[in-house]
Amino acid sequence: MAERIDFRDQISGNKWKSFFLISSIFAILVLFGYVISFAFEPGFFFIIMIISIVFSLSYILISYYNSDKIAIASVQAKKASRESHKQYYSLVEGLTIASGMPMPRLYIMNSSQINAFASGRDPQNAVICVTTGALEKLDKRELEGVLAHELSHIANYDIRYMTLVAVMVGMIAIISQIFLRSLWFRGGGSDNKNNWIFLLIGILMAILAPIVVQLVQLSISRKREFASDASAVKFTRYPVGLIGALKKIQKDAVQPEKKISKAVAPLFFSNPFRGWGSTHPPLEKRINALERM
Amino acid sequence: MFWGLWLLIALIFLIVFIFFMYYNRFAVLGNRIDNSLSQINVQLKRRADLVPNLIETVKGFAKHEKEAIKAVTDARKALVGAKDIEGKVKADRKLESALKTIFAIAEGYPDLKANQNFLELQRELSTTEDRVAYARQYYNDSILSYNNLCKTFPGTFFAKLYGKQSREYFQVSETDKKLVKVDFK
């Protein structure tokens, strides 16, 4: 690739974006509280605002410190044991030497797809998870390429940002659903003009927010995959392994994975849903970029 | 007047901060180099520790392959005895080629080839060889980022100020790189 990627810039960029994202999650949540309190019961304004601030702060803190656990739990992955997965451990240990990074915790999820993902808030608190399909179908060098790709997501702090985005998408979807549904249960009766304006804003936000978030999520994850492929090669110095893995995924025709929710899809090594949205660049393009290295 | 004073103070803080920042970057990158060097040593030592076990196993099945066994023990001795990292890596190269001969010989001994212990050791040795390569690669990567800092502006200025010099890459001389010939007798 002609474009050189400076990893230090990428890391600080990711940290800033994560910070910005956390701030906007907070702002959106508080704003929701504000709109709701006006739309429904202006009398309880202060109580609702306090509740919404406390709620958003605890929501943000919990999801920040448990992002890896949330992601692991949402795909029902299990911890990989060192005894039965020697090669898996040995490959990651080798890669941590090549990249000078701490050892992540290793997990396995049950799925016939060839796939993997990484999560966590920083390299010291990171997890890598591969599917049983990847362990069975890939050979040693191919698996190493996939693991190196995931490890570089960790090194670049992609995991923090991506997991936060995933958590935010989930949250906004839930809130707007609650908000829209609660409208049906509201009887008529309030003739207040102001009330209706806020109600309208509320509905608009509830409809627009998930769409905007989804768009943001789609646009950010594609560039990252190229960058991570590139630094995976920097770790292994062996693009053939990663190319092999991508080609096997191309040929491997399996059902879309139902266990993976759409919110966590961008975390994965390749798109778990084939053709749904475009969280990942097409496999051919990734292979082409690697072959030119 | 009042604003000018604040501006001056802010400027001084900024300059001091930049000086500290560059000092720390040199320290961090320098530590990374030292750390990756010790990682090479760790892996080489682990490799040397595996060899006696292997020799014992091979002796149990192929006692009269004295020459090949001696080559391995000699290479191991050189590896353990080497003082600096260059000497160690050179000895490791010799050990690697001696081990290749042993593994080639093992093909002729079905009992040895099927021995669980032997297979395990063979796998471990090839894993550590990969790791030696990875550790060296990371060592050179660390030196690259250190040297980049030393040689680009404004890093050059601070490098001179703090007396830091760019470091040498770790290289394997051409004679060591040539392919190992396995002798089938």
C-alpha cells in the first residue's frame, strides 16, 4: 500500500475518539432525559434529570470497565484452556513477543464460521476470541495471521473505540425503542402546545439517533481492517498466512451466525453476516492489498 | 501588560513540557530496546535448556549417530558459553543446523520418530526458534523507532541535547544465512 500508516497517530486518534464518544454518550443520555421530562411530566423535571445523569454515568462506567466481558458474554464464548489448546496459546505467545505486548486472555466461541474478534479497554485488559471453526479449518500459519490481525486491533486501541461504539449502538437502539413504545400508552388529554413540540423532537430523535449511530459505525470499521491487516503482516512478516485465511473464508460457505448481534459485528475478523451492511471491506480487496505488500 | 505576562508563563510551561516529553520518549524507546534484547536471551536460553533432553531421547534409539549428536552438544555448549548476543545468535544458528541433521536422521528410526517425548521436543524446539526470530524482529523494530526519533527533526535536536545516538541494527552476516545442507548417508 502506498499510504503509510503511523501507528502512534492512530493510537492517539483512537483515544481521542473514544473520549469524544464517551462524552457524546453522556450528552445524548442526559438530553434524552431532558426531552422525556418535558414531554411527559414537566413537574418532575429535577428528579428525572438527576435520575438520568446518575443512570448515564453508571451506564458509561460499567460498560467502559466491562466492555470485554459484555462482548464475550454476548456471543457466549468460553475461556480457552491451555492444555487443550496448546497451539492457540503458543501462537499468541509468539506474537506477543513479536509485538512486545502483554498476553491477552484467550476465549473460544462455538461456531462453524471462520472468525475471530478482540475486545477490551486497553492492551493490559484485552481478550481475543476465535471460533471453533477457525481452529479446525485454518492451518498454523493462517491462524497466526488471523490472531496477529486481532492483536493489532488491541495494539492500536481499536478495541476500546469499537467496543464503545458497539455498546452505544445497543444503548441508543434500546432507549429509542422504549421511548417510541411508551408513546402508545400515553393517553390524550394534554392540549399544551409546548408539550407537543417536545414530543415531536423526542420522536424525531428516537428515529434518527439509531440511524446516525449505525452510519458512524459502518464508516469507521472499514479503514481499520486494512490497517490491522497491514500491522498483522508487520508482526508475522508473512502475508501468505493471512491471505490463506481470507481465501478460506471466501470459499467457506456457512450460515450467517445468529448468536452474533449486529452491534458487535464490526469487532469481528470478517463480516459474520455476509452481505448485510458493510462493516468490513470486501475480502477480495483485502486479499489484493495484502498481495501487493 | 497583564496578558503578556500570562502568555509568557504559558509559553515557558509549554517549552518545559516539550523538553520533558522528548526526554521521556527517549527513555521509553531505549527501555524497549533493552527489554527486547533480554527477550532474545530468554528464548535462546530456553532453547539451550531443551537440548539435553532431546539428546537423551535420541541416544536411547540411535546411539551410534555419534557425529550428529556431538555436533548438537558442541553447538549448545557454544550457545551457553557465548558472552554477547551476537555470539549467542551465531551459536544458535549452528545449533539449528545441527538439529536439522538430527531430525533428518530420526526419519530413519521409526521408533524414535514415533516417540511421544521426541515429537514434543521437536515441536518445542521449532516453536522457540520461531520466537527467537520474533524477538529479534521486535528488537530491530524497537531500534527503528528509536533511530527514527534520533534522526528526524525536532528529535535530532533533543538527541544531541541529551547525548543520545542512533543504535545499530542486529544483523546476521551473509555467511550465516546460507542454506543448511543436510547430508543423507
